[in-house]
Amino acid sequence: MSDYAVVNPATGELVKTYDTASDADIQSAIGRAHEAFHSWGRTTTVAERAALVRRAAELHRERATELVALIVEEMGKPVTEAEEEVEFSAAIYEYYADNAEQFLADEDITLLDGEGSAMIRREPLGVLLGIMPWNFPAYQVARFAAPNLCLGNTILLKHAPQCPSSSAAIAQIFADAGFPDGAYLNIYATNDQAADIIADPRVQGVSITGSERAGAAVAEIAGRNLKKVVLELGGSDPFIVLATDDMDATVEAATAARLGNTGQACNNGKRFIVVEDLYDDFVEKFNAKIIEGGSAPLSSAAAAKNLSEQVATATAGGAELTTAGQPDGAHYPFGVLTGVSRDNEAFHQELFGPVAMVFKAADEAEAVELANDTPFGLGSYVFTNDTEQARRVADQIEAGMVFVNCVDADGAELPFGGVKRSGNGRELGRFGIEEFVNRKMIRIAP
């Protein structure tokens, strides 16, 4: 079977296969992207490129039904969440189309000697490789492609092998939006071919969203070839409950944080840290709410098997599992782990699926210490009705993002990214368009 294939996780049906690119295909794609950079990316205005990105936003909305169906079939996302993903993707393209000229405007530098003038001019770098994961097939592309196409970089997009249909549909959107050949190319590349692309002197950078292991491999190749790299990797985000006037609402938010995308998002809440005086009430209500959800298909039977093995390791180490049932193929029952000790192998792992870990903290200080006791540092959640406590705790959390008393609060304007083993660089917001840019300094004598 081809590396690129659609297997419906809900049924196990092999829907369609796609041919993997040949080495000649890859060389052709790099050449076309390189040519498009020089003939289009460097010669058009920001406004002209932004107009094409705006049209891509419109086409995402016009073709939402088709995209949603493909995403659901490829990776098992609930229909309503797939609809939200496509709409959010459209909003990201629209955001950069609206703001690119402002973000990329020349910036004057005040000279210390006052003689002449100097400025920063933001210019594109060239051909970029994007390596995208399966869990958000449209959104992940949008947050990489939108700012870089506005900037004038050209894109080679290697999507996850289980998302070949949606990746082809998105490439067609860019073609139909009016982008020239080579500005955005979908490539069904192997991992070895991706390594060759990164090494090619015509390619100036790579952005990957994926596992810690994949990110480390890509970063090693990029470093060896002196290429700029953006890494958005795993997360084991803490959800800290310190004080509440409404436990039911807090549990509702915690459930949404854990079960979004069936628990298959890097920035899901995964470790729920609750102060001692609220712990018993939280666990009772949280367990009931999670179990009420039953089960759902993960992205693949392999993903369900991997999660099963992690949960088995946790329980073998003394943790207690409350679960809605037993795994069945790609279908995985929602569950909660309590009693995960620090010497349990699962303590420092990311559980990529609908299983939560809950920890008891004696007080605020221990809650922060538990939150930071992780190799990851992507996002975090703090729930308290004390404003000063919220600010104090947010300042102490070692993560790229802190959400206070809210979940599902991402936005096109909000920078996304992490620290520690969650990666480096930022996507979305103003900072998302600043990653693959040449900040050219121009000094003019009087």
C-alpha cells in the first residue's frame, strides 16, 4: 500500500491511495517553487499577494462541505469540530490578508548620531518546506501558509500520509485562488525525500508541527544545513484548578479542554492539577462527565493501540483508571487516571487521546511545581476567581501560552507556540509572519 492513503478510522475501510512522489517529482517541485519565488514572490506587492490569500479564505468557506467531509473521513474528527476547523482556517487567511501590509511595513531606525537615515525592510526568504500533522488537516496548513504567502515565500507542503485527499483539495484552493504555479505545491514525499528537500540550497527553511521525535529529526537536518526551522511539537498542558465559585462550570471547561479533537491536540489540557480542598468534588464530577462521553474513533487503530499501551503502563505503575469501556479498533473509551506518582513512567508522557490525568496539590505553590514538572511547555490553563492569584500563577508557569478561566480561546491574532521540548518559534498573530523573513537593514548616508 502507498504511504499516502485514506483509511476511515471509524470503519477501518481503505478509501483511496495516492502515489508517493518520485525523486524526479521532488526535484521538479523544488525548481518550480524556486522559480515562483523569483518571478512572483519577489516581484509582487504585499497587497497583491494578500488579495490572493483573501480569495483562499473565501474558497475555504465556499468549499467547506467538501473539506469537512474529507477531514472526517481521513482522521475521524467529529463533524461539528471539522466545520469549526475549516471556518477558523478561513479566518486565519482573512486575518493575514487584512493585516499583512501593516505587519510588513518598513520600520525606521532612530540613529544615535542623527546623520542620514536607516530602516528595516521585511523581505521573503524563498522556498519553505512545511511538514504538517494529521490532527488538524486544514488549520495546520493555514497558520503556516497564510503569513508566508502574504510575505512572498513559496511553499512545498508535505502533509501527513493519512491526509492526502484534504491536502490535494487545499492545494486546488490555492490554484483556483490565482496563485501562480510553484507558489504552493502539495507533495506526497517520503521522510527521506523531506530530508533531501531541507538540504537543497534552494530551500531556505522548514516548519514542522508533529511529535517530539519528528521535530528532533527535522531540527538535526536543518541545523546541519544551516536552515531556519520552526518547531511546534508535543505538549502535556496543565489545567490548574485553584479556586472556583462554580465547580460544575469548571468541570465543563476541563472536559472541553481534554476532549477537544477527541483528545488529539498538542494544546489539550492533559494534566489536571487541583488544590486539596477542591480535589474530591472535582474528581467526582470530572469522572462522571468524562465517562458520560463514551468513546470515539481516534485517528487510526495504531493511535488507539499506542494510547492503550501508555494507559496500561500507568496502571501497572499503580495508577487507577476510571473508564467508559474497552478499546475497539480505532475507537477508544474516554477515561481518567488518578494516583499517577512521579516515578510512574506515564507521569512525564503526553497521552494523545481522551484520557486525563488528575493530580492533587496541597496548595498554590505545589500546583505550580507540578505544572512545571514536565519536559513540555506548550500551553496551560489556570482557573481561579482570584485575579491577583491568576496573574501570579500565570507569571510562574513555564509555557508559551497561559489561558486564564477559558478554554477554546485560540484566535488568529494570538501567537501559538511553546518552550522546552514543545519546540520553538511562533505561529499566528504578528509573530507568525516574522519567522521566515529577512529583516534587511538599509542605512543611507546624508
